[in-house]
Amino acid sequence: MKTSSPLKWLLSREGLYYLALALLLAVILPLALDPFRLNMVGKYLTYAFVAIGLVMCWGKAGILSLGQGVFFGLGGYCMAMFLKLEASTPEATAHQSTPGIPDFMDWNQVTELPWFWQPFHSFSFTLMAVLLVPGLLAFIIGVAMFKRRVSGVYFAIITQAIASILTILIIGQQGYTGGVNGITDLQTLMGWSIRTDEAKTTLYFVAVAVLFLCLLVARWVDHSKFGRILLAMRDQENRVRFSGYDVAAFKIFIFCLAAMFAGIGGALFTLQVGFMSPSFVGIVPSIEMVVFCALGGRYSLLGGVYGALLVNAAKSGFSESFPELWPYAMGALFIGVVLAFPNGLAGLYRRYVMPLEDRLLRGKKTPAAAPKETTARRDDEALPDHLSVEKP
Amino acid sequence: MNKDDFLLSVEGLTVSFDGFKAVDDLSFYLEPQEIRVIIGPNGAGKTTVLDLICGKTRATAGSIRFRGKELTKMKEHQIVHAGVGRKFQNPSVFEDLTVFENLEVSYPMGHTVMGSLAFKRDAAVIEAVESVAHTIFLQDLLAEPAGLLSHGQKQWLEIGMLLIQKPALLMLDEPVAGMSVAERKKTADLLRVITRDHTVLVIEHDMQFVGDIADRVTVMHQGKVLSEGSIDHVKNDPRVIEVYLGH
């Protein structure tokens, strides 16, 4: 591996792409946008977590999940439960018939905090739950499906059904979940108001930092032998199995990892937006997540991040001016991606922009341009963030 | 010869697909270092036998004992770790990975989730990959994506992926199918090298090729053993001539 020292990696071409994203998110956007817009970007960023997970799970391993909203929602709900409990002090809820419980419980004649809400008084438990609740559900689904060799379309349909089930469950259990309105009116995080502009800007930077942490984890997995097994599985599952691998275990692991990324995204979403509701859990948001992953380029981690940002920005833009047009634009976008550039923006970048970069580099005759190594991924499937080939 | 001296003992093996017995009460035994070729007309159940041994298909009845272990109860990857390598009829290599990476994936280390995350490409791995690549004539193509190889080269690569596992039993399903004459000859040479220190079970149609490599030949017909013995023995067996070789 050529990334022996982190500094060397940062100065490699791939490292520079990461630096460029960091520069955009941590410097350019905060300087260019007012706090309101920056907070919106922060919201889009939380979807980038889902996109990274989908790139790993769908792009690299070929497991299409149409239920990532479930894990995003679970992470978001865990965080919302903590914030809601903090907002529901006996003093703040003195007018309720049962003070000290969330308002929606009181409205639904619930008189006692349910047992599964109790641990969410603890912030450290909540942080664990943000990771473990989505991770555990993904593990159960994974064991049930992958051990039985359910794959492809069947798996996608089942994940979609789970998204639908969870939405119905949340809406139906109004007294415990806040129902269709979700968990709203979240005010403070350990006494610190999350409603102010400064808080939102701080949370934006937290989201950026955590996003990079997740990106690096995903990149590490991708560049390990594990990552090569994923690609191999996507191509020739049987060959991997008969090379001595327990294919199900690899699928379960990557599906859980994607679910945990989505859960982190959901928790950061709740913090930045100030509420969580079933409208972020169901089938439609889950499919939107797949669309922005496809648009960005499902084989590229960075592509997924850009896809999430661009599609969500476009969604906001469209919805502000022509709200009724967005679903059509979204559909057109998806069809366009599938037909015209199946490898997404990352694929386009690799095909059209990177040759220009090569020419520029060669023009300057920098020594860095000399050892040009590209990956062995098929044609433009390989990605901007996938450049260094490990030469035997 | 004592029964436990066999590397592989297949006894009473039966598999039935909705009542159709693709393999019917089949028994045969492989000695260590033996090269056994299975021949037979289409639909005789040859590939199914390999599927049963490697765990791809589950037996309805019967037993497959390999070095004292009962394979019919084991999972596919456990059978691989027990020492059985299987090459499929259509070359199945990982087209998105390089030749080097293809061989490395099969290297018998880092086969668990955590093991593969922690796997380091050390000198031993590189040496093993290069040595196998040399055996399968691909030493100059290590950095090439496997998708760009020719059909014959893919077949060799898949054989190489088995070799690097160091299996005690190597099963090859029509290794020279679709190869050019030159590739066929090279593959025969390759198999001769391999057979020096492996037990090999091959399915093949090319009688010339079979005669070249086989110690013993098993002829299958309708899921059963029709004849077994040296190539000359089966060639002259009237039942084999009747159903397979033709007059």
C-alpha cells in the first residue's frame, strides 16, 4: 500500500480529492453561506452518511437496500428520544396531567414513561444506541436474509417492506413514538440550546468532522482485503464461497456498517433540524437515498457525498419555486442516471475531467505525474477516490 | 487397501431433484496422488457429483468421506478449508480485480471478516502469488484486470486460484473446454505439473486429453457408474461404446 504515511497520502491524488472536499465543507461553504443556508447544507450532509453506507453496501458489495431510511430513522429517533426527555422536565411540563413525560405521551393518556424510553436519560447510552440500534436491526435482517442466500431484488423488496412496516409502527404507536408528527420541540443538548445560529453552525462542523471520520473508516475497509472480497462477491459470489469464505458473514458485516453510518446521519439530522418524524423513515426517503447515491456514483465514496449534497440542494431549490415539480425532476434524474451515466457523477468525472487533470499535470512536467497508476476496476467504475493501485 | 487409506470415498451417493435422480447410488474411491477423470454423455450427472463433493448441492442420501471427515454435513467454505478445491466449468474469476488480487483472495489467510480487514500483503503472500502465477503462465500479467484476459487465461487463473489454496483434492470441470489447440496443449502440461503433488478429479470430454492425463477413468451414465478402470479398459468396454463413445 502506498499510503504508509498519512501526509504522503494527503498529497497523493486521492488525498487531494479528500482535501478538496474538506476545504469546500469546512472553509468555503461556511464563509459563503449565512447560518440558515449552512444549516441546510448540514442537513444534506447527514444524508451523505447514508450515501457512504450505500456506496459500500450497494456499489461495492452489490447489495441494494431500499430501506436505509429505517436505519437513518432509528438513529434519528434515538437522538430525538434523548433530547425529548431533556426537554420534558417536570417544571417544563407542569401543566400536563403527568408532568415529566414527553408531551405527546400525555396527550395520548400515557401516564408513565415506557421502559424502553428510560435508558435514553443517559447521553452515553444514547450515543451507543445511535450506533447499536440500527446495527443490531441490520444484523438481524442480515442473518435472516444472507444466511438463507436471499439476494438481489428479493432482498431489496424485503428492505422496502421493513421501511414500510417501521413507518406504520411509528405512526400507529402514537403514545410511544409521537405518531405521524414525530418527536418535536427539541430544545437543548445537555443544557446547551441547539436552536441558536451559533449552535447550528457548531453542529454543522461536528457533522463535517464525523463525516470525514466515517469516510476514512469506509476508505480503510474498502482498501483492505475485505474491500476486494466485496468486489469479488459482487462479480462471482460462488467463486468467493468456494475459495473458502463465509459469504453471508461478509454481507452481514457490510450491511451493518452501512446501517450504522445511516444511524449516525440520522442522529446528526435530529440535532440540526430539531425534530424527527416518520416522513424520514419510509419508502420514499429510502428510495431518494438510493437515487442520490446513484447520481453521485455508487462506486465512489466521495461521489456519494457529492450526490447527497447536490440532490438535496436541488430538492430544496425546486421545492422553493415549484414544489409540485420535484417528484418529476427526481424521477427524470434517476432515469437519466441509469440510462446516460450509470456510474454517476464520479464516473463522468473520471471519464472527462481526470484526463484533463492528467494533461495539466503532464504539461507542468511535475514528477508527481510520472508514475501514473490506475486501478484495475472496470473502465470508469473506478473512482476518483480509488486511485492508488497496490502493485505487487 | 484399507478403506481409510483412500483420500476420498464416495458411497451410495444419491441426489434427487423432484424425484429425478441425477446421481443414483454412486460409489467410487480416490487414492492419494491419483488422477481420476470422469467421462460420460451429457446429463450423466458428472457436474452434479462435483457439486455434491464441494457442497454446492446437498446429497439426498449417501456419504462423502474426505480425509476422515464427512463432507455432506459441512458448509461450502468449511469444505474448502478441509482441502477441496473446485474449478467451475465456465471460468469464474473476479473480473474487476487484477490477476494478483485474484490469486491473493484465494491465498489461505485472512478468510474471516476480521482477518480480511487486518490482512497484510507480506513477502510470503507476494512470493506465493508470484510462484503460482509462474506455474499458470500469467507471471507477466499480474497487474492486469482479470476481465481483460482471454478465455484460456481465465481458465488458468482459476486453476491458479485453486493451487494457491494448496488443496489436497483438486476438482476441475472441463478445464480445456473452449480452448485453442495451443492452449489445450499448455493446459495438459500444466495439469501434468499439478498432478505431481495433488490428487485431481477431472471432468472432460476430450478423449485424447483424457488418455493423456488419466490414471483411472470413471464412466457415468444416468447417474450411475457404467464402467471404471484404465483408459484402455473403458475404451474397450462395449457398454461405454454403446452409450458414449459410439461405434
